[in-house]
Amino acid sequence: MTFSTYYKYLYFFIILFYCIVLSQFGMETLDTGYMSGFSWRIINGETPYQDFIYKFPPVTIYLHSFFMRILPESGQFLCFRVIDYLFYAVQIYFVIDGIFKLYDGIKISKWALMIVCFLVSWNNFSPYPWPTTDGIFFASLAFWIVCKYKTISPLKIVIISFFCLISALSKQSFYMIPLVFLIWIYVRYSFSKSIHFLIVTLFLLSFFYIFINTITSWSNFANQTNGELRLYDLYYVGFHNYILISIEYFVILISFCLTITITYLYYQKWNFQLLKPFFKWLSFILMGIAIILFIIKKVDIAAHIAFDATIVALFYSYFFKNKKLSFIMPLLVLLSIAWGVSISLGYPSPMLFGTGIIMSFIVIMENEIKLNQKYYFWIGLPICAVAFSFNENPYREDSVFKLHYSLDSISPKLKYIKTKKATFEKHLELKNLIKKYGENFIVAPSFPQANYIFNHQSELPSDWLIETEVNRQMDKLIRLASNPKNYIFIEKSFLNHEDFVRCTTPEFSSIAWFIHTKFNQLEETNHFIIYNQIKKNEKLP
């Protein structure tokens, strides 16, 4: 067998290991099961935007409500994790196989690259339904179809348009996906094909508009999906994180560099080709820094610098290597997806689509430096080893070697899932509190999967009672929670300041803070404080 065949088998073995072994570990309670809670509401007949607050476009929660309907209850959450791993593995195949169909001369094994991209991009991200990973999957499928066919039929245009739109309707930062594909179709095929794509996309979008108006009003949908990311946040996650310095220092740095460059070119009689080595080696140096930072586990900074390195490589390729737009356009599509991935308040990093960054850099720069195949192996080996080592600690959890407590006894849905002692006890305590106080319970501010786990339907239109998830309807939710029949279980971890929360406790959840300070306290346990209705001397907002 060839080395490529070995890598192919190894890739499938790694995916199998993640699905069978790693999928069992970890169940933190801050945001795990977030999307499952929404899909559970749909299963129970509720409608997004109308019956409950949802800040994303609706594709993810409807997609996973389908899986929720067809999968058995026993071990269901484990199945969600396996599906997420498989979706992610297939997405990587779509991107890399598409690249190999477009570009000749890539010396590194396709399957070796899939291994690197899977391990690096996934890191130890929590494997459960998420708009970002769904958006990546559908955009990658559209990417693969365009790469595969040198000519394109009307039916294929419809299919590409459909997947681009489904990607865009997974997450707001993917709204640009149909636009970048429109430009790419124009560059790869023809103006008429791009117009066809535009017409089909608008036609499909009109069906989505009709759908939204059948379940709620368009204004309500727009209000809930357009309110959380401020312009400052967009600047910070979409630009500042890539330059790592303030805008003032960036302007000063660029001005200084331009002054030096213009002065140099003036004395060299405007021979721009003299700048060619600078951009080439700047790209390599930045990527080298990114690799070193990744190996020492500075992952977020590494991902942003790798993105910067690839942008410099694109600039070098277009302006100094005279590559045509048809050469760089597919790479611009991949980098657009990666940038869209990073537009997030929760996970502001392009790392989840590291595949697009890695493959774009390799396509552009592999032939700029002549390396023996064995050197690629020795570069990739420590990167893969470090990337895999992140999985020792699942998302916001202790080491897998300390996660011995099975959640089988908590809910059939959590069968086969293992966690640490404290998290197990928190789940068990919540289960016992529900038995004691009945089904009119509210868990605040986090634990968004509680209703899904215990087959309950919440009285509130939100399961995660934090500022960024309630569409500025804090007063309404407090009034609903104040109903005497409701018992509110406030997490003591919230009052002690959650480990992964950057803001102050009241800023994280003014709802939970109001309940804590204004409602009657009934009982305190190891993990919760139980409240019921507002105190007589207090007023509702």
C-alpha cells in the first residue's frame, strides 16, 4: 500500500475514535445543549421567534429537530455528537477534495492533509449542534460542487444556490456566502451563469420570506436576529482580532510602512518587483509564528495570524506572481467562510474553518519553497500531536481521565455520557429538585439543556437567561418568572461568577440577579438556590 492509502485508513480511524471514544466525555452546563433546547421546543410544537426567542436564522434548530425526531431517546445526546463529528469530517473532505480537483501539483497527500485539518480545526470544540458548524458544512458542499464541474447545468446551479442559502440561513455572518459564490460562478463559468444563480437564489429566498411570514412577522424575525452584535463588536471580532493592536497603532504602523516603502521605491525608480521577496517571506514568517503559537497552545492568536499569513500570500500571488482571478477566487471563497466563522461573540476565531486557511496557504505557497516530503511529515507530526492533545480536556471540562461519572441515571438521553463528580452531582441535584417542586421549574441563568434532558416544556420563551439571548426582553421574562406557581433554581456557580464569564454577574444575567435579590428564597442546596415569586416589599419591572 502507498503512504496515501495509509493516511486514508488513518483518517477514518481517527474519525471512528472521535465518534466512539471521545464523544462520551464531557457535559458542562454553561452552554452545552444550547441548540438541542431549541430543537426540543420545535418537537413540542413551538415556533421560533413567535413562541420562543431565537437570535439566529432557523436552519440549525429545524435540521436537528429532524434528528431528534428519528433518533431513539436512549443515548440521543451521544448520537448528536457522533453526527456532528461526521458532518465535520465530511466537510473537510469536501473542501480538500475540491481543492485537489481545481489545483494540480499539490505534493502533499490529500488524506494526510485531511488528518491535519481535522485535528487542527476541530481542536476540542464541543461536538453538538451549532449554527457555525452547520453553516460551514453547507458552504463546503456548495464549494465542492463548483470545484467538481468545469461546466455547469441549470440543475447544478439550483443545488449550489440551495446549499449556499442554507449555509447563509444557519448564521448571520454567513449571509455573505451567496454573494461570494455569485462572484466565483461569474469568474469560473460566465456572466449568464451568475445571473442564473442570482435569480434562483432570489427565488429560493422568496420561499424563505413566505415561510417566515407563516410562523411570525418578518419584523419580529428581523428584530430577534439583528440585535446582539453591535458595530463595535463587529469591528473587534472581524478586524481587531486579526491585527492584535488598537486601530490607532495600526494606522501609525501602516503609515510608517507605506512611508518607508514609497521612499524605497522612489530611489529604486518604482520597481515594484523589488518588493516581491518581502511579501513572500512575510507570509512564511507569519505562518511560522502561527505554527509556533499553536504548538505552545496559543490557539486563537495562532488562527488569526495564520489567516493574516494567507492574506499576505494571496496579495503576493496576485500582484507579484501574476496569478489570475480565476486562480485566487476559490481561495477567497474559503477565506470568506473562515472570516465569517470568526464573527462571533462566543467563539471569535476562524479556527473552526482552519481547513480553508491551511489549504489556501498550501495552494499558493507550496511551490515557493522546495521541501522534501519527509519534512512535511515532521512539520505536521508535532502540530497533529498538539491538536490531538487538546482533547484530553473536553470543552470546559476536566481531563478525560477524571470523567468517571456516568449520566445514565440522570436521563436516558444522556446515556453513555461521562462527566466529573461535581457536574454529575449538579445534574442529580436538579433531578431531585424537579421531583420535589414539580414541573413548573425554571433554571437560571444557564443550564440551557435542562428542559430537553428532563422532558419538560418551559413557561418562559428562553432557556438561557443571559443578556445576549433574551432579545432585550428582560422585564417580560422576570414578570413571567414571578408567577407563584414557578420555582426558580438559581445556579450558585453564577453567583460565584462562572469560570468562563468575562463580565460581572449582573451584566451576565440581570434576570437571574433580579430574582436573586428581589424574590423569596425557599431553600439552598450545594448547587442551587430556590426562589418563588417576588418579595412583598419589592416591585416588578
